Amino acid sequence: MLNLALIFHGWLSFFILLHYKLPLKTNGKTYYEYTGLWHVYTILSMNSWFWSTVFHSRYVELTERLYYSSTLAFLGFVLMLAIIRSLNITTEAARVMVAAPVIAFVTAHILFLNVVQFDYEWNLGVVAVLATTQLIFWIIYGIRSRQPSRWKLWFTLLGSALAMLLEIIDFPPYKGFIDSHALWQATSITITYIWWSFIKDDTEYTTAIQTKKAK
């Protein structure tokens, strides 16, 4: 539940920064061209964490399927966001070209799990591919970007890689107290906080560049 609160706090501070602290265009829109994407990211992220909380509180088939499906939908969107942001894709046509194959693949996989066969090993492989690919694109952004706060991105990437490793290893509870999933949940708290700090810094940095171009 703490992660849900952190995500909401991060999004709220992001919204306030955009609409009350940074300059807006004459039509009221933001200079930051990825605003809508981060709003959708927040919704899918909170949905994923909500069903994760429900699933780990009450383990039944329905909550398991909702947890896995919401996680896959979130990872698919994060991959799209990583590609669009790292390559600075701003035109709608180009964004659709990025989104279409990812949405088609993730939708097909979710349907396969829920209708054909709930294959844990196959799903783990798909999750690993989605997570690894989006990490690669964020690495590309980290290398290309001159943003002063990109160290926060590197911190998040390293933490996410370690967290993903914990999920793959999936060791049983140590002395009956803590397992790999519990450690993953704990590390994600710090990662979430730093990640939203990076998003806000990216918003300020990009807005500053765009406003200079507009003058």
C-alpha cells in the first residue's frame, strides 16, 4: 500500500509542477510533450500495484489472473513509454507505429494466459523480455541525455535490474520471515520515490528547453 501512496504522491506533485509552477502555452497546454503518457503510466502503475496488494492478501484464481494481467499491461506501456521518451518521438503517427505492435503482443499474451493456458514459465520469460527491453531503451536515454539529474535514472535502472533479479531467483522465505518477493517490494519503495523525482526533473529540464525555443 505504501507504493500506491508514493505513486499517487509522485503523480500529484508532477501535476502541480506542470500546471501551477511551470509556464504553459497560450492554449493552456504544457510545453512538456510527454504529459499524457505519464498520466496513463500512473493509472496503469496504481492498477498494477492495487491488484498486487489484493493478490498477496487473498490468493485465489481471480486475483492471480488480475494481478498478472495488470502487471503485463503496465510493463507493455512502460516499454512504449521508454521507446517514445528515449528516442524523443513527438509526432502522433510515429507514436502509433511504436504502440501498435507492443499493444498487439501484450494483448495476445494476456488472452493466451487467461483463455488458452496459464503458463508460468512462459509468462516469466515474456516479463523478463519486456522489462529488459525497456531498461535498454532507458539506458539509451541516459547515455544520450544531458539532463543534470540523469543520475536518478541510473539509480532507478540499477535498482530495477536488481529487483527484477530478485523476482527471477524467487527464493523461499528465509527462516520463515522474508522471501525474494518481499525484498522486491521493499526495494521498490526507494526506486519509486527516486523515479518520480527524475520524472519531475525531466519535466522541468524539457520545459525550459521548449520555452526557450518558443521565444
